[in-house]
Amino acid sequence: MVQVIGAPFDLCGLRLGSRLGPDALRLAGLVPALEALEISVLDRGNCRSDLSGKITEPEVRCDGLRNFDRLVDCADDLRRMVGECLDESAVPVVLGGDHSLAMAGISAALERMPEDLAVLWIDAHADVNTPGTSQTGNVHGMPLAALWGLPSGTSGLAHEQWEQLLHSIGRNALSPNRTCWYGLRDLDPAEQKRVRASAVTMHEIDRVGVEQSISRLIQWVEASGAKGLWVSFDVDVLDPILAPGTGTAVRGGLTYREGHLLAELLHEQLQASEVKMVGLDVVETNPLFDRNNETAKVAVEWIASLFGKTILG
Ligand SMILES: [Mn+2]
């Protein structure tokens, strides 16, 4: 059973508009696509999200972490909804929204399986900055650093807010040895040092292909002893020619065929593995940058492949 949860929040991203992502994915046919696979789907609607206060432009400057209070409010509600879903033994599919909200779902999963969770971050970006190393102050580039419980690396308001954020995530930190990435191609210098052996970059995909590179990561997750895998999928991992509807586009991403092969192989290999997928985020879909909802459509097709859709059925 799958439960869909929308997180229409975009105040910690680079460009506003991904608040429209959940409905773009719904209107692209997410629920029927899963039901066609004979999966029972419940759409729980959206989590609470305060976008009031006439925020129509990203703040250019701020003292601390951008729109912090609104993030915490939204993340708390999303954590509760994902937690209820996990307690009902369903697989949560969280529709973003910017990538900062991945902290909420993953921390709910960590609370329930603190010894057994690994995370696969499928993204052009590593998202492992701290307030001290971020060049933008956008929390959507920091969720893994927060889940790891890294120190803020700064002082003042941003430090205090970071401490509050770590507290809200709870005491179960995600281990860096249980975190892996796929499709990376745009990292800050501080991030390059943090990702190391468990990252598949576009360079590796060019050299060895999707099949060998994803097999290596799944073997790595199995060797880590993890029993559950949270998949966090940022649509910007796809090439912007194919998926232009995102505020964080980076050229040189996965092609349509590579993206689908990745989803199909993940499904196939997890079916054969002791490691099971416990939850999924699909984030950073921004219809304001899209053409004809193509990005949401390709994301829905990707999700269907991840849940087992094949050409021959
Ligand atoms: Mn990204």
C-alpha cells in the first residue's frame, strides 16, 4: 500500500514555484499510474504549509536560515503525517516542494528504524552543506547535513536555528555510512569532501553505465547492514532538456532512458534484496519553469517504473 502526501512548500529553495509541484504530479496522473500496477493508493492530501505573509520573491538577504520558522512548522506536520503512514505499514510517497522537506520524512523513518535505515539521494546536488559552508543560505541544500547532525559551522542566529532544527529531527542521526548519492554533477568544495566512496557521479555513469553503477550502490547499502532504504528523488537529476520544470536545473543529467533504467533496476534489485524501500520523496518539480507539465509527467512515469511497471507487464 502507498500513501501520497503533498508538501507544497518552497520557501527554502532557490526559486519559488515548487509549492505547485504536488498538484502538478497529481494532475500528471500519479494515483492512476500506481493503481494500474494493482497497488492500493491513498492520497492523504497536503501537509500544513504556511506560505502567507505575501512571500512572492525569495528573500535576497536574511540574518539566519531563510524562512526558518515556516520550514519548521511545515516539516513538523509532514513528519507527523509520514509517521502515521509508516505506522500503518504503508509506503509514503512525499511530493515536494523543495528538498528541505526530505528531513521530515526521513526523520520519521529514522525514529521507527534508527538502526536499519539507509538513504539513496538521487540528485544533481549533494545537499550536504551546513549553514557555515552554504553559499546561498537555502536549507534545501542542507537536509543531509541536518540528518547527519553536523555542527552548524557558524555562529549567531543561523547557529541557534540549526540547533533547533537538529532538535526537531530527533536524536536518531542518519549515518554518513548509510547515505549514498546517484547522478551528482554540481557540488560545493565542502561537499566534495563529505560524499566520498558512496557517490555515483555522472562521470561514473558515463564510464560504466546505469546498470553497473546502481548495482554497486545497492551492494554498498546491503554491506552497510541496512534493512530499509529511503529514496529521495530530485527531478533535477534528469537532464533539463527532458525535465525543465525545476528551479535548480544543471545541464548534463540523466537521459530519459537512463532515468527509466535506473528506476527499473532499483525495483528489480530491491525485489531480490533483503533491503526494502520504506519511503520515497519526489521533489523540486516547479511548474513555473516547465513546458506542458512535462517534468511532472516524466516524474510520474519514473515513479511507476520504480514501483514495478515494465513494458511487458
Ligand atoms: Mn538538486
